[in-house]
Amino acid sequence: MDFDLSEEHRLIQETAYRFAVNEIAPQAKECDRAEKYPREIVRQAAELGFVGPTIPEEYGGAGYGFFEHSLIVEQMARVDLGITQAIESAAFGSQNIVFFGTEEQKRKYLPPLAAGEMIAAGAYTEPDAGTDIAAARTKAVREGDQWVITGNKMFITNGTVCDFMAVFCLTDPQAASPYERHSLILVESGLPGLTATPIKGKMGLRASDTAEVAFEGVRVPVGNLIGKQGQGFKQLMHFFDATRTVVASQGVGLAQGALDLAIAYAKERITFGRPLINNQAIQFTLAEMATRIEMARMATYRAAWLVDQGRPNPKLNSMAKYYAGETAVWVCDQALQLHGGYGYIDEYDIQRFYRDAKILEIYEGTKEAEKMVIAKRTI
Ligand SMILES: Cc1cc2nc3c(=O)[nH]c(=O)nc-3n(C[C@H](O)[C@H](O)[C@H](O)COP(=O)(O)OP(=O)(O)OC[C@H]3O[C@@H](n4cnc5c(N)ncnc54)[C@H](O)[C@@H]3O)c2cc1C
């Protein structure tokens, strides 16, 4: 057993952190305040192989594993989660194509995604189907050599900026198992009947585009089906088994960034004639923050590493994602408290971290959904 990072891993970490400090940090406040999607930064990140880093080299990607992907995301999230999410999700759903797509789909979509020339979205959630995704009702009916799609999707990351989305559709409503009724279908933006409406006013993650998407008889070729008909639910679970490790690393990185801010502030702030950090109560809080972050990091690294070994562990993935998300929320709360009144002001980055953190307990499976997975595999 070897817990050390390789030279290559360290280089990836350093490159990602330097990119975050030099390119992401200067834009973070403005993108958050103006809810601005950072299209140019996504392009720059792609040049370093940070967009869809697990896309195989033969399709123009960096060919990294989920472990390397987690390292990259962790370092970027230390600086800003909103822009990190914009970069990470630019190739959202590409794994569905990598795992289950046809050769034609791979050649068409993966190279431009990895190059940052195309943006993808994964449209699964609906107004009445989130945690219970098997209840999704957006239907795709086959007419000749086309699928005709009708329904509504909610909270779709990149909904208004994407070039295409992988849509979770009801194709086999009569199937006996609720887990064999859906299929994933690729839908390109701009088709007649497709409308994406931005959702503004998010609490956090404001650099990331989020939209409500409506399909009114949208027609796509039958060849846009990903993998086998009726296997969409299983494909989605397989996809989440890999990608949850990356969301967990968002939590680890965000929490580490909040700890970095807290330590810097506690060293500089003077109360009662001495730096705040000289108080043992403050040191103990920082120690607890560091400990929880390290626990979350260990679980995340192991979960990601197992995915790369071809042995994804859904229980550990859910543990890592749930614990890292909860840790990020808790650490940001402590870090903001330590900033006193200044932490409550927009000028200080910690309030953005605090607002951004909450999404980590909600998307790609709420923490309750994660506990359902853990409980099912524990009891
Ligand atoms: C910023 C943002 C970006 C997103 N991006 C995407 C995206 O790109 N693609 C996409 O498809 N979706 C996306 N989502 C949707 C997200 O994945 C869902 O919001 C999430 O899965 C929860 O679904 P819901 O909002 O319908 O909540 P619900 O399912 O209605 O749940 C409400 C609450 O009840 C809890 N709950 C539900 N059922 C149970 C139960 N049986 N037992 C105990 N507790 C339960 C949940 O954990 C939650 O706390 C995004 C959401 C946001 C906010």
C-alpha cells in the first residue's frame, strides 16, 4: 500500500492550483456578483486538459483517471467553487458517452468537449422528480427514425450555454421494473421546441449556469440514444458512481480554501492586543477543521482510486460525497465565524465560500440520498 502522491500527481496539483490563483481568483468576485458564466476561463482550462480530464487520449482528452480529476478539482475549488463547477461541468455527461456511447458519438462529441469548444449538460432532474429520479416523466416516443421528446427538466447546469445535453427520458413506461423505463438521449441545443430559461438568484455557485429546460415535441435521430434502450437509470447510477468522487473533491477543496482563509485572517486580526490565532480556542477550531478535511480527503482519494481500479464502491463514494459536503458546510461556517462581522461582508471571500458550500449537500444526490445508499449497503 502506498499513500504517497507520485511526481506526476504533485505536478497536476501544482498546475491546477496555480491556474486557480492566476486565472480563477481574479474573476471569482465578479462572476459571483454578476452571475456571469466564465466561458473564456473554461476554454483556458481546456488547454491544460482540465475539461473532461477523463476523456481518453484517443478522443482528444487528457486520459486521466478519476483520481487525477479529483486532484484537479480539489485545487481549483480551493479558490472558487462557482468557476470550478463551470469548468468541471463543461463536459458533464461525457462519461455517459465514454462508457456507453457509440464510436460515432464518441468521435463527434468528445474531442470538441475536451478542447473546450463545446459545452455539455446532463438533464436528469425534473420539477417533480429529483431524488426519486426514476419518477422522471419527460417522454421520448419513437416515430420512424426519430425520437420525439416532450417534458420539462429542472436545475440543469449549463442549460443555456450548452451545445448539447444528455436527456433522461421515459422510453419504456410499460417495463415491469421502474429502473428499466428510461433511456439517455443526446439532444443538441437550438432545435425547434427546445427552450432553456436561466434560473437566476441562486444562493451560491453563481458563476455556474443553471436553467429550466422545456421540450415540446423536440425531434432527434434514433441514433442519438446512448447505449441500450431502457438502460438509462442503470447508466446514470454507473455515471454517478464515478462522478460523485469529483463532487466530493469539490467539498474537500472548498473546505481547504476556507481553512486557508481562516488561518490567514486569524494571524492578521488583533483582538485584546494580540493576534486572534494566539487563542487556544481558535487553534482548536482550526485543528478540528483540518482534521475533518483530512478525513474527507482520505475517503475521497480512496473512492476515486477504486473507480480507476475498475472497482467503484458506491457505499464509499456516497460516504465521501456526503462527508465532504457536510465538512465543507461546517468548515465554512466556522471560518466565517472566525472572521466576525467582516465575514458577513461581500468584500471578504469567505461569505462566497459559505454560500457556495451548501450546494454540496444538494446536487448529484442530496446528503439524504447518499445516506440511503450507505444504509442500504450497511444494514
Ligand atoms: C445549482 C444546482 C445545479 C444542479 N445541476 C443539475 C444538473 O446539471 N442536472 C440535473 O439533472 N440536476 C441538477 N440539479 C438538481 C439536483 O440534483 C436536485 O436538486 C437534487 O437531486 C434534489 O432533488 P430535488 O431538488 O427535487 O429535491 P427532492 O427530491 O424534492 O428532495 C427534497 C428534500 O427531501 C429529501 N428527501 C427526498 N426523498 C427522501 C426520502 N425518501 N427520505 C428522506 N429524505 C428525502 C431530499 O434529500 C431533500 O433534502 C442541480 C441543482 C442545483 C440546485
